[in-house]
Amino acid sequence: MYGFRSLDHRPHSVPEGARLRRLSAFRPLPERSPTSMKLSVVYQPAVPASTSPYRVRDEQGRELDWANVFLDGQRLRQLSPRSLRIYAYDLLDFARWFELQHRPLAEITESTLMDYVRHQLEQQPKPTPQTVNHRLGTVRCCYRFHTGQEIPAGKVHFQRRYTQRFPLGCGRRRPAVARSFRLKQDRRVIVPLSSEEVAKFWQSFRTYRDLALVGLMLLDGLRSCEVLAMQLEDLQLAEGQLRALGKGNKKRVVPLPPEILEVLERYLRLERPLTNSPALFVSLKGRHRAQAMTSAGLRSLFRHHRVSSQVRRANPHRFRHTFGSDMVRAGMSLPALQHLMGHAQIATTML
């Protein structure tokens, strides 16, 4: 050692009358010329608990009903604000293109989605296959939400049969059917940081807060969003552990290594300003002093230390991946590592 949420909804049978009523909700915005067409995502912090704070609207403040009704439904599922934001921008990108087609959403087919993919691949900068596939998944989920059915094939058919493997190789293979169009995604290989790179980056820090931030990623495998969301009440210093709030609002308890425990105690005793903020990590200086640290502040912190340490590859996710690689080399079992890292599927742990 060193010093989404799935958007998958199963289709269900819907009476024809109810289906037609749902399809009628797919009404486009009033027709307008392409030059005056401006849609955007607006954030409203003060909204009821059943309403998404992210709204898709046009330049006159009119809401895009089919998109916002779907977002409200996801808010009822208790999805995180970050997930709602991602889905809102997915639908925004699709709506900006589809509203220019002057067709109702009820007429969407897989052929329509192919045209949408062509449009995306012609943009500069071109989105990655992961981004395109996520947008397609959001559109399909929105269609299922309103109609209770899958998007019809249209003129093209991408249905194919394949054999599904179990992640650990146990059990018999199961037949499965792929029904939708997706771009091929290259498997990403994240190279962990070396011991020398970690040491150089670690030595560039000058505050206990920054050491604790990076230490929780490197020695506990926490995500950056989990570190920033941590509250004072999540720390259990006497027991040498903490509670982490992961994706899907799933909580898990992870142990605190002695090195991080000592750094956290010094940060709380010597550096953390007196404040009513429940956040564990707050800004130490400037006009935002004593306020909860933000993701923008964390990105700025890493940019600064990448330059000062000359470790260009350092980022929060790479520290988390380095933790996973170290645990595997130390002989930790994959199920135990899956729990520590908060993965829903063990296949993710194996990447």
C-alpha cells in the first residue's frame, strides 16, 4: 500500500384505450422555423418532492411535456439529482433534433433512431459510442414509459440471438435476444497509477483535507461523488469506519485505514472551519469558505496538482481503479472487492 441507474423498464401489457391516451401525450411543440428553435435544460431547486428539478423548456418558457413527465416519473423512483440531470440532457439532445422532423413521437421506429445516430456522428466534436448508446437508451425508456411498449422496428431489424455468459464462468450459458440498435463500444482498459506516480502526487499536497480526499479514493476505493457527498455523521471514527452513499442511493460501510483515520482527525481538529454545514469536506479559504466542496472545486484541485506533481494521468477514477488493482494483487476475493467498491454487478469489478 501507499503512504446511470439502469433505465431498464420491463414492458407490460396496456389496454388499447390507455395506450392511445398515452400516445396523445407525445405532442410536439408548436411548429417554428429551425432558426428560432431553442430548447434548453433549466434547473429549479425549489420544487415538490415528486417533481424533477431539471426541466426541458423552449425559449419562451414552455415545457416539453413528454420529456418532463418522464423526468418526474424518474424523480418518483428516487433517482439521484445527478441521474435526472443526465437524462434531461439526453432528452434535450434528442428533442433538438426530433422537433425539426415535424413528426409526433408516437411514430418513432428503430429506423428513426438510426437517423438520429447519423445526425450525432456528423456533429463536431463527435460524441463517443458510450454517449450515443446512453442517449438511445434514454429515448427507448421514455417511449416505454409513455406507451408500455418497445419502439417498433420500422424498415430495419436488428434482432439477433446470442449466448449470454455468466461473469465468473459458472453455470450454463443462456440464450438471449438483442432487439435494439446500438453502436459497438470498445472495451476501455484503465491503467492504474504506479507507486512512483502515487508518491509524487501525494507529496504535492499541503493540507490534511486534500490528503484525506485523495486517500479515500486510493485506500478505500470511493468514487469522487461519494467523497463529496459525505456528511459528518457518516464518519464513525471510534469504530474506524464510514458510511458511503453510492449509486442508486445505496449505502455501504467501508473500513478506514489507520493512515486515513489519522489524516481525517487532523483535518477535523486543525483545518475544518467552524460551520453549520453538514458536509465533511468544505472549502478552506476564499469567498466559499466553510461551504461544501463542489465537483468543480475537486476538478480544479486535481488540475493544480497534476501540474505541480507532473503526474498527468492522475484523476479521481484512476485512483479508485488503482485501489481495485492493489486489492486484487493482495489476494482479495472479487465478491469482497465488489462490496467495497459499491458495484451492482460483479462484471464491473472484473473490468
